[in-house]
Amino acid sequence: MAEEGRIHLALFKDVYPATMALDKLRELGIPEKDMTIVSGVPYSDRILGRPKYTTRLPRYSLVGFVGGFILSLLLNWGTPYLYPIHVGGQPIYPIPTTILLTFELSMLGLILFTFLGVLFESDFPSLGPKVYHPEISNGKVAVVFDCPPEIHTRVHESLAALGAEWVHRTEAKQL
Amino acid sequence: MQQADNPKWGMVIDLDRCTGCSACVTACSLENNVPIVGEEDAGYGRGMHWIRIERYWEGAYPNLTARFRPIMCQQCGNAPCEPVCPVFASYHSESEQLNVQVYNRCVGTRFCGNNCPYIARQFNWFGYAAMMPEPLNSQFNPDVTVRSRGVMEKCTFCIQRIRRGEETAKALGRPVLDGEVEPACAQACPSDAIYFGLLSDPQSTVSQLSRSPRSDVMLEDLGTSPRVIYLKAGSGAIQKEQP
Amino acid sequence: MTADAVPLSQPQVYDEEEDPRQHLMLDPRPREEMNSMVMEAMHTTTREYWIVVGVLTFLVVVCLFGAWGYMIATGMGVAGIRRPTMWGIFIANFVFWIGISHSGTFVSAILRVFKAEFRRPFTRAAELMTTFGLAAGVMYPLIHLGRVWVSYWIFPIPNQRQLWPNFHSPLVWDMLAITTYLLSSTIYLYMPLIPDVAMARDRSTGWRYKFYRLLALGWRGTENEWHNLRTGINIFAFAIIPVMFSVHTIVSWDFAVTQTPGWHSTIYGPFFIAGAIFSGVSAVTMILYLIRATMVNMKYFVREEHFDALGKLMLIFSFTWAYFYFNEYLVEWYGGDLAAKTVLKAFTQPPYGWVWYLMLFCNMAVPWLLLWNKRVRRTPWLMFVIGFLINIGMYAERFIIVPTEISTNRFPFQWGDYYPRIELLISIGSISLFLLLYAVASRLIPLIPVWEVQEGQLAHSLKRFGKHEVATKSELE
């Protein structure tokens, strides 16, 4: 989004007027990437009328899985190679225990990296000032958009006409 | 003559000769610093003896027979106690073909004790060795570790005597002679029921006895391939004297 | 015939059919109101609450840490374990807590994957049980060690002796599996918690505000954030199910890979998992009753329908458990070797016979006689009692498996009975720790995932179908 002073937030009671507000903003020439919906419950792309979102999260999971897999190979085969100790008549590199360890460590990698992926992709933790309104967690749906100053008043009027409870230019505040 | 590369030590116990006198138990305890646990703990099943003499009664009075079987760690070839130790405190020594217990590595999970099918392992529930009253603690064998609490222990085939025998033989430039290495139990047995030697040498006493038709191992079907071979006893029934 | 949507303000009840507004999903309230209900529940602490917390803290300090410290200082001998039962109540407790910890994953992962809507209000309560059950359970592999001060040798940490742990050992698999599961379930508790903690942040001041602000990581609810969170939760839900299965299977392999007659059974894997989910779901029922009884406003969120659904699950898992147990028993009784059959005989005789019968009664008789009845299932206090009895029965099962089955082995000369000593104190301590953690968490984080409840309520509506209103669920995802 653009520099400070151009961000506006419009608060709606429900998701349907919010989607109509998005249409209105598109009409007024604001590009898709400059607007977003902020809500207290998740709404899918189709409900919001937004372009399909492709997530990069599975890539993180895959990287984690492969990382865990490699670690398990090192532990399963690397450590007995470095210091072979015979136990119970079992081979030094037995296959059944290899399968076990590989599974556990690969899943550990997958899980940790999925979580880290969620954090990275959402830029968490970010404890600095943000554009937000506390009513969002009360179930209201907000439309946050970047508005060029020329059409500022027109935008405010149309959104108010659609039923917005609150439309203002917003400063980023500490959450 | 070259010593076999990996000598396989083994023991033969002749159950016909065993009288159940427990001299082997005593000798083993003294040789290997096995602590005394006291009456109460021993009664609760925490006795630390590395050998136990199992006595079973057969028949009914007056045709009663007592069967004795000394049981110690069988030094299995495929020991079930080895793979379950999480820290490799119990593993298979390739050079002596024995199951060794590393006291200073044991963390005390007692998994090996549970998995031994012969129930041959003991655990130091308290610091028994440190609790031994004076002057009993002066009798400890300096060749053998005194174990702290929290570690497992078991019969080692008197590995300190095996090592001493091997080193003496090597210093004299000859292989270990049959009968030269004798664990404490074999040394103490008054009826010579316990034989010890190299199973890898086909001419040794234990090898010849193991080929006897009386030879038997315990729990063979478990596939543990134990190194302790028992010679089955005869009927041993006490006959009432004929007038 | 056209289907009209009936406005929810005029519910129509048909004969003795229940009022559809009894269902949480069909009884929506404004999000603001639900938020304040949850916040109020979190902020309300009565005098009884503080007394309970005080008693639990005392028990944890004295029974858990005090008794455990005494055992570390004196030796394992103060416990009742002996030869041949070298594992006793400590390991039975360990298996029990890991079993309880399967509750959360079952509710929040498996029910989520199957889109069972009734899970929505109590996923967090169940996930807290998982995390705290693991916290209590993970102490036991340390408690039962003879030399706990060198327990770090079980971990693969590079060291100067160049020694690594033995990856052939089931205890090392335990270490890896439980670490994986503990991390996964903590993260899986945390991820859906973020939007609720953000809600709490918006409504708090003082130290709570600082705490929630840190925990919320700056969450706002933008589309991007929701996409990432939803995708993350979905991946987790699918990934944590095999992890959950593997954890308790690996715990079962602590026993099944041994040579001990009675333990050496191939069915232990699925048997333990069925038992774990069984005891876990029963424990969730218990906790839900306690939450309803001790916290304000919870009766709106946790309703009879949830106890009904959980009761059905308990009955199903009781059958599953009984199926696996009978499998194991029949096979050993019929063609098992002498050692295995001797173990079976030991179950019915003193000193442990009463434990075995208690297990059969609590795990089979109690659910089968009571849980088929809808009225019973919809009575929360009765479900609490049934859940409690089932957990007693499942604990008896773990006691039967661990010390009883190793007390009867292949050498009658070495049979030995197990009598617990300090284990009882330490067990009391760990239960107190679990309850204390739960009590503290219930006032620190919102127990109900309000965003999930609202999400479900948005998707449900009443629709007239013929002469009757039916609940419909829309696929909003």
C-alpha cells in the first residue's frame, strides 16, 4: 500500500455490503491489490468476489519434510556409520527402524516448517502500528483500501450510501 | 598357534552334579562386588545376586526330588536386552562374543531388565554398595567396578578374569589354555558342576561337553542363542531301600 | 414445492421434536455478545477457584516435585518396583497421559477433517487437554529413570565421546515421537488461538493487554492472514493425524517388541490407539462438564447436543476397544503358549484380579448399558460420571498391561507381585499439575474458539422442507 495518509477504512455490519463496497471501489478505479477485507471470521475468495488466492504454504511444508527426511538419514545411517555398535544380532542399518525414524522426523520437519511458513507469509510477529479497528473482532467486516486524494470524498459518500458505519482516513495505530 | 580371531566364551553346567549349595552365588558376589541389600529389600525381590539357584520340587513324598538350576546371564548371541537400551549401555562385544554392560553409560530405564527372558539382570535400587557396613566395604575386588545407584548389572562371565587370562597368554606368546580362565563360580563349585572355556575351540572341555546328548539350552525357541549350556540331570529319584 | 428460509425469530416446534434453537449452530448471537461472554468467563475468578488453585499448587509442590526430588536423592528403591516388575505405575501413568493427550487431536483434527460441526465450541478445550496431558506425561520417562541426571544421553546431541543414542531402541523412538507430538499439538493449539487472542487483546488493559498483544503477533484478520492461517490449519489437521497414530503406536511398541509373554502381541498398536481415543474422548466429556459447571456463560457454548455426540463416540470407541482386546485375549487363550496362558490366568487371581474385573466393568459394562440411551447422553453430570468411570477403567487397563503382565514370566521362581509406594504420591502430583495448568489456562486464554463458532453459525440456517424446518449447512469454504 502507498504512503501514510492515503489508507482508509470502512466498517460494515455484514459481509454482503462489504463485497458491494469492493465493487464500488473497483468502479471508482482502485486496483485489486490496493484493497482488502479485514474480518473476524474467514471468508473465502469466492464469497468476497476476489481473485483466486494461491498459497505458497505447501512449499514450506515440502521443504520441511525434505529437511526432516535428510536429518533422519543422517541419524539413521550417519551415526551408526561413525560409531557402529552391535546389538541383539540386528544389522547395523536395519530397515524397519529406519522407516520409523524417517517418518517421525519428516513429519516433524513438515509441521515446524508449515508453522514457520504461516508466520513468514503473514509477516508475523509484527507488533508495530497497524491499520485496524477493534470492532473487526466484534464481527464487523472492514474494507481497507488505498485511495488517491482526488476521489476521496466521492468514495466516502458511496461507501456511506452502501451502509458503512464508519468511513475515515486512518492512521496506523498500535494494536 | 594363532588364537581364534573372535574367541567365543561359553559355560557348561552339569545339573547332575549341582547340589544347590550356592557356593557359586557367594563366590560370584565376592568376586564382582555384588552388594548386600538387606533382609527387607531381598524379601521384596531386590536381591542383587548375579546367579540365582532355582529349586523346584518334583514328585510327592516319599519320592521327592529337588532340582537345582543355577541361572545367570546367558550371554545370548542375539540378546534381547541389547537393542532396547536407548543409550547403548548394553551391547554385544565382538571381541569376546559376550553381552557387556557399561555401568557408566546406563541411565536406568530398566528396559533391558524387562526384556531379558531369563530375568537375569539386576538393578541398583539404592546405593547399596555405599551403604555396606564396615568392614564389608574393605573386601571389594579392585579389578571390578563398584556400581552406583541407578544402573543395571548382571553376570559378565568374570570378564576381568578373561581379560587377565588373555593378557597373560599374549605376554607369554601362546593362546589361552583350556581351563586357564575360570570365573569365580566355576572356581568355587565344590562338585565341579561348572565348566568354562572357549566354545570356538572344538577341543576344549566346554565344546566337547556341549556336544553331549545331555546338552540343552534354556528357552531355545526364543532364538537368543545363549552361551550357557546345561547338561540335563538324570531321574535322581530317591529309591526306598529294598529290605 | 419451494423451500423458504424460515426466519430464526419464529421457531416452529413440531410435536415432541426438540426446539431447533437448542443447537448452538442454530442459535446465533451477535459476535460482540459472544466475545463478551467469553471474556467474562475468563475474567471471573471466585474464591472457590483460588482455593482450588492453592490446593493444586500445594499438591504439585509436595507430591510431584517434593516426592520426586526425594526419590532422586534417595534412589528408585523408594518406589515399589522390583525384579521382575521393573516397570510399574510410572510407566502405566505415562501411557495413560499419552492416551489422554490423543483427545485434543482427535477432536480438533479428525473431527475437523470429517467436518463434524459439533466440534466447534470445544476444540480448544480438547487441545489444551492434549498439551497439558503431554506435559504431565512427558515427565514420566524422566521420573522412572534410575539416573535422571544423565537423561540427556537419550537425545542425539553431538558430544565429546562421539556416542549417539541407540536408534534401535523403542525408548529413543518414544523420545522422537513425543517431541514431535508435543511440538505439533502446541502449535496446533496456538494457530487457531491467534484470532481469539487478538479479540482478547482488543478488549483488555494492563498486563493482560501486553500478554495478548505479544501472543497475537499483530493479527488483524486481513484476507492474507486468514488464507495463511486456514491453509496452515488444514495442512496441520491432515498432518497431525498420522503423527498422533504413530505416537501411541510407538508407545505400544515399548511393550510389543519385547519377549515378555503377554506383551509380545502384534495387536498392541491399534489396541493402544483405540484405547487412547476412548479415554481421551471420555476425558473431554469430563472437562466439558467441569467447564460448564465452574465457568460463567459456558452453558451457551457447550450444550447437551455436544455431550450427546461425544457419548456416541464413547460408545463407538468402547466397541472398538473391546474388539481389539477380545482379539488379543482370544488368540492368546486359544493357541497361546504356556507362558502367555499363565499370564491370562494371573488376570483373574489375586492380587490383581480386581483390577482386571474393574477394567472390564468400566470399559464395557458401563458404556454398553448406559450410552445407548439418548436421555443419558444428554445429561451432562451423568456423562461426567460415565467419563470418569471409563477413565478409571482405562487406567486399570494400563495397570494390567504394565506391572501385571511382567509379574508373571517364564520362570515361576521369579514371579513377583508389585505394590506401589511413592508412585501414588507422584501420581497425585501429576494429576494436580494437569488440573492446575488447566485451571490457570482457563483464565488466561479464551477457552471457546469464538471465531470458529461464529463461522459455523454463519453457515447454518433453518430451511422449510415440506412441513418441517430442517437445519442446513452451507459450504462456505
